[in-house]
Amino acid sequence: MIRRVIWDLDNTLMERDLKAEKAFFQENLSVNQGMTLLSLLSEYEDLFPRFDISMLATFCQKKVDFPIQEDFFRRWFSVHVDYPGVIIDGAKEVLSYLYYLGVENVICTNDVSDIQRERLRKVGLLPYIQEVYGGEYFFKPYKEAYIRAYGDYLPSQCMMIGDNLEKDVLAPRSLGIISWHYNPDGSDSNYEYSIKSLKKVKEMF
């Protein structure tokens, strides 16, 4: 019996306001500089086990030929607190349904817990979420991220749902967590454990 559902957040339950992020970059950087930093953020996630803003700033400073300070990253990430984005269709319906069934909803994200928690609060999803586990502890796909997310439950008592096939499906499945790929556009359509609509989750309970 599933007791806890572990959710990815971005591109699964919510979509970021990328226009607000783009506007921030335009005010502070050239187009090429902005693209470089976005690429370096992804590279940092691939090379380091957890999020640390000081380590990220130092990592980027060594890679770019323009001045960049830790405060820049704080202001960048705060954009998504000011402009939290929008809820993906079906997310609130499914979260509230599971919550009232007594199934725990938790978030496992590579972003910072406090930022993601505030975004969830602003769009009205936080009341249905028991906990947010962020990248300041461990990034996905490090196994420690999933172990922390399933907590006191057995892996077999948990389900994970997310849009990244490796980080949200294959890695947790290797630990015994039932996992589903949220794949609304039908790409990777040959993958067996795939759903196009979050509302399909209700049918699993």
C-alpha cells in the first residue's frame, strides 16, 4: 500500500515563470552571459552532490570572464519567489485528493527547500504538502536524496512522479520506489511507466 507520494516540482506540479527570469538576466547580463550561467548551473548539478550557493558562485567565477558575485545568485533565485509560476493542470486536484485519503505528499527537488516551499505557498499547494526535500541536502539522482524523501517508510510504500526519466523514475526505481514518468507531450512514449496527465494518479489509489 502506498503511504507517501514523492513529487518532483518543476515541470511536474508547477511551471516556472521563465519570462521573469529572462527579464532579470536582461537587466543584469548580456544574452551570452545569461546562457553561460544557465549552462554552468546544470554543470554544477552534474558535478557536485548538493546545492551550496557559495560553492556555486566560486565554481562559476572560475569559469567565466565577467564579474559575478554570490549576491547575484541570491537575487536570481529570489525571482522565482516573487514570480512563483503556475500550477500544472490536475496538480491541485490530485494533491488534495491524496491528502484527504491520508497519503502523504512530499517534494524532492534539486532547488533550495525554502524557495520551493515559498513558491508552493504562493500558489496555494503548500497545505497539501507534508515536507519539501531540497538540493541543499543532496541532488537527485544521488540515492541519499531519495532515502531522505521516503523517510521512515519502506521504499515499497512510496511512489515517485516526475518529468525527468533518469532522476525521477529510473534512479528511484533502482531503490525499490514505484516511479512514474510524467510525460505530457508523449516523448519517450515507449517507456512503460509513463503518464500524460496528473489526473491519472487518482486512478492508482
